[in-house]
Amino acid sequence: MKLLEEKILKEGIVLAGDILKVDGFINHQIDIPLMEALGRDMAEHFQGRGITKVMTIESSGIAPAVFTAKYLEVPLVVLKKQASKNLKTKVWQTEVVSYTKDISYDLTLARDYLTDGDHVLIVDDFLANGEAATGAVRLIRKAHATLAGVGVLIEKCFQPGREKLESQGIHVYAQARIRGLENGEIHF
Ligand code: G4P
């Protein structure tokens, strides 16, 4: 999507270790009109597929997922990385290893918010190694719900996320696809 590519070129910063810093418009400060435009495009891409819920993983996926859910006119479910003490209901859980951040966490979802009749669209900010999305897919399967696809704002094509998902037959839509981040330059 041209709008997102232009914003990345203007404000994205390439850090060591092939990390693209997007703190100024996605992660730390959020550009609301941009998130709304991206959410609307995401919803248009997946329209007509019988989606009953949008799902994201806290925290950076929430902003685009809110607008995707708004335009699809369905609820948004946010997977927790830390199970709240207030979660007194039964939960689905799965462990996710984040290679980028070198940590692991238990992805948690209250069973009340996903049932076997749900058809789910996963929305996240980055697709890198695909570990977070794969964890979300595991939770969807545990709940006997079905998956409509995975939509991300930024795909790092030089990492194995897409391959990991597509090899399971999952439809992946990325709004900006980054081929490389060599010498501080961003190549789409
Ligand atoms: P995955 O997201 O595809 O599963 O890959 P990985 O496990 O390696 O990513 C771990 C975290 O690092 C994810 O955020 C992901 O969004 C983030 N990440 C990966 N590459 C980049 C990058 O180039 N730039 C930025 N800014 N983030 C990147 P998370 O742990 O889910 O954290 P949160 O920010 O959503 O809270």
C-alpha cells in the first residue's frame, strides 16, 4: 500500500539487526488517520469471507486491528501476553518464543471470547518470524474456531514468517513488503 510505504520511507529508521523502528506512527506514538486507512484497506481485502472476529496480539497490533474490526463490523479479540489476575474464567494458552526480542511468553485467551462457530482474521503490525501469528493460530485451533487469514502492516520478506504460514495453507496479506534493510536503506 503506497500510503504505508511512503510513511515508512519518511519516518522509519533502520536499526542494527535488521530492525525497522516505527515508533513514531505504529508502536509508541500512533498515527490514527493512517491506522484507520490501513484498517479500512485490511477490511476491504478480507470482506465477504464470513469473518466473525478480528484477533490481535497486544500491544502494537491493537491500533490497526481496531479499525479493521470497525470496518468489518465485528468484535476485536486481544490476545494477552501476561495472564491478568482478573481472568477468573477458563483460558486457552500457548507458549510463543520471540526470536527478535529473545523472550518467550504464554499467549492467553479467555475461552468465552472464541467459540467453534467463529471465523477469525488475525491482524498484527509485523510479520517477521511468524511466531506470534503461529501462536494465535494454535489458540484458534484449540477453540475449534476457523481461520480466514493473517493480515499484517509490514512483512519482512527476508524472514520466514510468510513461508511458515503459507505452508499451512494460510492466506497472508501484507500492506508493505520489505525485501531488505541493507546499509540503513529500506527496499520494498
Ligand atoms: P513475529 O512477530 O513474526 O512472530 O517475529 P518475532 O517473534 O521475531 O517478533 C517478535 C516481536 O518483534 C514482535 O513484537 C514483532 O512485531 C517485533 N518485530 C519484529 N521485527 C521487527 C522490526 O523490524 N521492527 C519492530 N519495531 N518490531 C519488530 P511483539 O513482541 O509482539 O511486541 P509488541 O510490539 O507487539 O508489543
